Amino acid sequence: MCPICQSEAEAKRLCGATLGGGSQFDLVECVDCTVRYLSPDATPAELEHFYRPQYYGTDWYKQQGWGAAFARVVLKNYEPGRFLDVGCGLGYFIDGIRRESPAWEVTGVELTRHAVEYARRELKLDVRQGLLAEADFPADHFDYIQIRNVLEHVTDPLALLRECRRILKDTGTLHLFVPNGVTDSLNLIKFERETGRPALSRSGHLFFFPRRALMRAFEATGFRVERARTYGIRRGLATLGLWPHFKDWKRDYVVRDTDVATGATDAHNDATDDAPKISLPPKKNRPDVYYTYRQVRMNLRMLPGLREFGLDYELLLRPV
């Protein structure tokens, strides 16, 4: 059964895929809502393997700068209230919001234990570990919820959206960033066709949402779209073959031979199960105006609507 539209029609197999560590999946497409997803569901052990400590922290100072810029450019248009970041990683994004706009009460939810422990210990943030539903927030609690590039990582996207609806105030905003499933999955398919091997889902994506599937998901979970925009136009066109592509694009989708034995991928080649330490690179000191400029620039480069030639979607959702 399709996890988004509940269609009982047999899904179409598109290619094989892996998260590393010896995992094997089929990338399939629902013939009704066209959502693409890895089948069977990833196990907790497979997800824990992928999201090792080395997955976090490589851009911590950027996250902090982006959070502050987000507060200056976006949140200035809202009355301060309770802000929730779903999949907050180490928490530097909401730390940036807190530093720039202390009137906002910031909270995070993150699946991985070592990331949560870091956010609590080093940043003194209120970050809950586990799935959003496990955090047990009160109903009608938050004014603003952000899900930035997380929906495609969870095993039950509808459950996540339903819980967001439950804990979001009727006047609240759900700010969703999600890859365009058409372009996001295309290189996985190309890789197997050209190499005969399953591709690494290099960012850990389990779901790939085309426009139709997103609309079905919002309708099923009690949201309406207030604004929809597309960005990553050049990268999307490159993936579709309409713009020059990086010649070595396959490199990011290769699973190393040692991965099956040791569980190390190109993205995590120095990870070990007994070394949960999170190491941060040195901070690059950039002025606030740099991140504000990047935030404004990104907004200006977005196209209205959900365009299937772009790489990513941004949506503002309101409760129905």
C-alpha cells in the first residue's frame, strides 16, 4: 500500500538503492500519486548507521548565521512566539534565532542521540530526542514550525505532518523545505542504468515527493498551501540534462567496497561505531550582512509555484 495515498496498486520499480552498510532497497513509484520511496522501510539500525556523528557539524557556523538571518528577514514579519525546528541537528540554526531574536522561544526535535546531547550540553537548548510524536508537546502549542529538508528522511511522512497539525496553533505557520522528488531521484536511476549497481542515497533520502504527492499529503493531514516556490533551478536543469552536468557526478552515489564490511561510506569514511564524538571545523567569521544578503538573494531567486525542473521546493502551509 502506498504510504502517501494508500493506493493498493502495485508500485513500479525504478531502480535499486542503498543507505550503505549493506542495506538494499528498491526505489519504487506509486502509480497513483507518483510519490517515489525506498522499499522496504529502512530499519532503525540502518538509519542509525547512516546518521553517524560525522554527519553533523560540518557547516555549524553557517547554520548559526542562517538562523540569525532568518530571524532578521523572515521572523520579523511575525509576532514572537514559540518556534519549533523539526530535525534540528546540533541546534545551531535555532541558536542563531535565539541570539538574534531572544523574544522567540525556540525548541528542537532531533532523532539522533549524540546530536541531542551536544545541543543540550554545548548550546543549552531545549532539544527533544526521537520522533516528533514522542516529544509529547501540547496541542495548539507552536506559532511557527520549520521542517527543513527532513520530510524526505522519515519513514512515515504523513504521521509527521499530522503531528505538526496537532501541535500547531490554528493561526500558526508550517514552513516546509523539501526536494522536488522528480529531480532528486533521477540520478539514482541514472546511476544504476549506467553502472549496473544500486546507487547510494547520498543524503539519506527515503522519500521523493513530486508535486502531486505533496498536494495529496497536505490534503490528508489538514493543511492548505499559502505559498509555494521553487529554487535550485540550475542544479535541477543540470540533473534533467538541460544544463551542463558535473562530469564526476557519479562519485557521490558510489558505495565503497569496504562499506559492506565496515559500514563506512564516502560521506562517513572515518566513522566508527565506538567513536560518537562530534568534531566541528573552525568557524569562518563572516559579518551578519553576509548571511542576510544570502537569505535575501535566495528569496529573490525562487520562482513562484512548484516547478518540476527545479531541485527544491519551499512551502508555507496553514492549518485548514
